[in-house]
Amino acid sequence: MESERLLSKEKGKRRFELYTDPEHQSAQLPSNGSGPSDGEHRVEGEQHATQKSGMTSVQKKLLASLAVVRMLNGSLIAVMIPFFPVEAASRGVSQTVISGLFSCFSVARMITNPFIGRLVPLIGLNRLYNFGLVTAGLTTIVFGTLNYIADTSTFVAACYLVRLVEAIGSEAITICGFTIAGSQFPSRVNRVVALMISSLTIGLALTPAIWGGLFALGGFGTPFYTLGVIMLLMAALNLRLMPTIQQAANGSSANFLKTLRLFAKSTGNWACMVTVFASEPHCPAPLRQI
């Protein structure tokens, strides 16, 4: 009898340990038909998609935004080429002045490039990027209204002024866009930069068809109004898509004047400027004979 009582106690102790062990309990408890929740399934699906493509959904949206803005920036550079020389010549503006108006845009970008680069850690990458978009969009809209100026000298001066401010916004978009690409896509910088450059080329290639067509449909201001409004909408969209990018101050930055002198010594910059800027304004000149 004593041995049977001891044996029953030992069996009861083992049964209690089995039911109180966490691993055994989790394995033995019934699931009541409830599996993983919908949130868990959604998280697992996003993780699987991220592992498959290598980018999160936020990165994909950001990349699409960068590509679209880059394409708009390309259109901004060449939006005047299809029709402005003809319109300006009809008002008595000489080809030299027209050529200077095209050249001043890229010259202003070249000169302000080092200054804008220095402003990035002071103002912030996100703010400067959106500032460039808003500046370029507003000045593009303003440029569309300059055709209402009757006096030719005032018209030319206003065109130069607005185009110079427009170039500053365009350069801010370019510098900050490449910086964002390097910051947010560290393992895919080459592909992202290639996509952005291709987007700029697409914007340049579509300029004659899109903006020239809008000029034919609505007149001088229509291409500028349309492009400016789209850029402002993209600036508003970036407020939601753009992640906050913190950039530490670099105390060991190179001397600014030394960097500027090094930039100005590049013969490639000056050669490209002379070659491209001298030929661009004369491309639409034969249209006057049509």
C-alpha cells in the first residue's frame, strides 16, 4: 500500500510539471481555430516583399518622386527652346541677347553650385530640396506672365532676372536630389543615380513635344503655368514622402574659396558651357522661315 501511494504521488507531480512547463503548455493548449492576426500577416507580407525587391515601400515612393522631379527639372532647363527665340525675335530682341538668356541659366547654376552645397548643413536637406522646387515652380509661373510686358527692354531685363532665380532653384533640386539618393539608397547608389540621369534625359527629350504642343494650344504662358503648377504639387507631395534626413555638421570641411577656385579651374566646365550654350539658342531659328 505504501509503495502504491508513493507511485501515485510521483505520477501527480510529473503531470503538474508537464502542465506548468511554458514550452509544453504552448504546444498543448488548443488554438480554438485562431491563427496569426491580420496585422501579423501584413507585416510578414511586407517583409517578404522587401526581401524580394531589396527596397521598402517608402523607398519605392521616394525613388519615384525623385525621378519625376528630375524629369521636371530637365523640362525646366529646355522649356523655352521650342518657341521662345521666335517669340523674342518677333519683339525685336537680338540673337545675342537671346543667346545670353539661355547661357545665364547654366552659368548661374555653375556659380551657385558651391554656395548651395554649403547651405545644405545649415538649412537642412529636406528644406532646401523643397525650397528649390517651390522657387523653380513659382518663377516658372512668373515667367509665363512676362509676355504681357509691352516694353522690350523691360521684358528682356525681367526675363534675365526670373531666369537667374529659376536657375538657383533648379540647382538646389539637383544637389539635394543626388544627396538624398546617396543617403537613402546607400547600397543602390549607382542604380538610383543612373535612373535620375535617365529621367533628366527623358525630360529634355519630351520638351519639344509636350511644352511645344501646349504653346501651340494655349499660347506663351500655358507651358510655364503647367510646368510650374506640377512642380508646386510635387513639392507638396514631398512633404509626405520625404523622410527626415539628419545630417551631422562636418567640422573638417575644406576651405570654401579653395573649393571654388578648384571648381572654376575645370576646363571641362567651360568647354561644355561654350559648346552647349552657343548652339542651343540657334536650334529653333529655322522655324521662323516656316
